[in-house]
Amino acid sequence: MGSLVLRDKEVARKKGFWALGAWTGSAVLIGVVGMPVMGVAAAGGASYLTYKWFMFRAKRGMRF
């Protein structure tokens, strides 16, 4: 049983890092590069990844 819990934690960690990376990329596009249209599109993708991460954790009863 412990290995399933550890696997879920690892998958949740990876999903969280992907979402964090997407948010960071969208912030760089908007703020540093000055591409607001691309930044907003990237923020939409980051929102989707964050939703997938949240739902993964919620379905498995993981705390935030």
C-alpha cells in the first residue's frame, strides 16, 4: 500500500512542477519579453495544468 501512496505523491509533485513552470513561463512572456498575447495564451495553458494537478490531488484525498 505504501508504494501506491508514494507513487501518487511523486505524480502529484511532477504535475505541480509542470504547472509552476508554465506559470513562470507565462510571467516571463508577459513581463520580461513583452509579449502579452503569447503570455495570456501561456497563462491559459498554465491554468489547465493547475486544474489537472488540483483534481489529481483532490481525487486521491491529498492535503494541500
